[in-house]
Amino acid sequence: MLTLGIETSCDDTGVAVLRNNDQLLSNVLSSQDRIHSPFGGIVPELASRKHLEMIDPIVNKALNDACVSLNDINLISVTQGPGLIGSLLVGFSYAKALSFAAGIPLIGVDHMCGHLLSIYLEQDKPSFPYIALIISGGNSSLFLAKGYNDFTLLGRTRDDAAGEAFDKVAKLLGFDYPGGPIISKLAEQGQSCIQFPRAWLGEDSLDFSFSGLKTAVLNYCNREKQKGCELNKKDICASFQEAVAEVLVEKTITASKRYQINTIVLGGGVSANPHIRKLMTHRCRETDRNLFLPRPSYCTDNGAMIALAGFLQYQEQDNNMSYDTDVYSRSPLG
Ligand code: KG4
């Protein structure tokens, strides 16, 4: 069975062709980083316009790279939400039209499910149940995953998502969008010597909060400038990254202990961060837990995870989505 996966929820046009659940035949990504970079964040109108321009060529490239034609496709899986409405509408309307015109079944997939299941694109697959930490530009959430369509939200951010915090701190340090990869590169050359706050939100809480940390970085920079000191951006990046990583990792370990589930899975763009991966690996070894990390290209938005999530969920539901269904900006998963 061949699934065509289409992802346009934010600023990347991603399309993939997947055979069954484990043979990725193509995975094409058109990034909009250069378009949004001067603005320090995503401009929704520009994002949807670029998706509109790229969707058809990227679908054709994914089919060509996979050496298949549209007639060979058995299922179209498309991101239905959450995300930017204008961006979602481009991929969703395109997928509906393609499905209708070619008579191919269609399934709408929650973007979060894509991240939650992206680990199954790897050879080494976890078994259910597992604790999943999904950290991206729009989400920082902990889930208890019991099946391909069975996710319980355990905790989430009360303000900024982890990726959003990386991007906003990068902006205030004068770096381009997306700031996460830039901060993580610079952090490698710096020392985590500045004591930024960690928002634990009480012993029992599995929620996150990163806006206070972002403000603490801003206040620190302003104080240093007032003193006439030059900012050591490498140390600021390393100290900020450490504060984010520590909270993400410790809360994940706490969730795993509380629910007595020894398998931990990461997903979402921020989980491509080498320091977070290293710290999580270290703490999982220390506490005797099994950690499953998707490769970085499966962490950031991509069409492959949408193809896989659609395939897995279609196997369970086996029903074609109605063309009346619409996109949504907020995930029912929370
Ligand atoms: O999952 P994703 O590609 O898109 C969303 O669904 O949001 O995540 C994008 C986010 C951005 O905020 C970006 O700065 C962050 O992931 N990111 C990183 C790294 N690579 C991407 N953050 C920290 N370290 C990285 N290496």
C-alpha cells in the first residue's frame, strides 16, 4: 500500500511517499526559512502564498523521486490541524481535490499525531505504552501514548512553546529565524555559567512555562548593556539552552516515574537539539529507561510522519474522510 503524505501546517511544504509502514520512497521538503528570516518569525500570509506556489511541484517531485505515479497511490494523508489556518487550507484543499479527482481515499491527520508517531519511521520501534515529549515551535507537551490513535495529554506549556522560546531569545540576541538551530550551534562553544530560572510550577505539575525564562534573558541582556559590558552570546545561548533542557528532561522523567512507564519517545523540531538529546539520553541511562529518538530530519516538520500517521490510523479506522471536513487551528489532543 502506498501513502502520499502532505504537510503544510506551518512554514514547510513537506510531501512523502511511504510504502506500507516502513519503506519511505521519497521525502521532499521545501523550507520557507529564507522568506521569514528577516521578520524574526513566520508571517502567515507569506507562508500560505508560498505553500500555494510550492505544493504542486513538491507533490510531483515526491512522486518522481519515489518512481511512482498518482495512479499507484492508495491513500492520501494530509495534515488537518493544528497550525496556521491559511497554510493548512492550501495542503488540505489540494489533498481533497487530488483525492476527489483521482478517486483515492483521503485521511486528515492531526499534526501532533505525526510528531507522536514519527519514531515509527525508524527501524528501532517502541511498543506502547510510552511517554512522549513533543517539543516544537507551537507545542511543548507530554503525552501518554497507548495506541496509534490513543494519546492522553499529561502536561503542556502554559505560555510559550519551547521552540517559540528558542526563536524569541534568538531574535532578542539579533539572530535570524528559526533561532533554535543557531542557538544550539553557539551554545556548543559557550559555557552554561549564567543562572537563568527554571519554571518547575510546583512539584506535581507536568506543565511547562518558558516565557519567564525568555524575560530573564532579556533582563540579563539589558542589565549587561547598562553596565557597559559586551554580551557573551555564546554563554547566554548555553545557559538558556541548559535551563530549557533541564526542565524538559526532568519533567519527562517525572511523568515516566509517575505513570510507571519506562519507554520515552521524543518528537517535534526542538527534539533535534543535540544538547536536549544528550541530556535525555544521560538521564534515561541513569534511571534505567528506554529512550527512542527520531533522527533530526524526522523531528522537524516533514511529510513522512504525516504519511505514516495517516497509514497507521487508516488501518484502524478504514474509512474515507468526508469532503465536508474542515481544517482546525487547535488540536483536540490539547
Ligand atoms: O516541529 P517544527 O519543525 O515545526 C513546528 O511544528 O513548530 O519545529 C520548529 C521549531 C522552531 O521553533 C525551531 O527553532 C526549533 O523547532 N528547532 C530547534 C532546533 N531545530 C529546530 N530548537 C532548538 N534546537 C534545535 N537544534
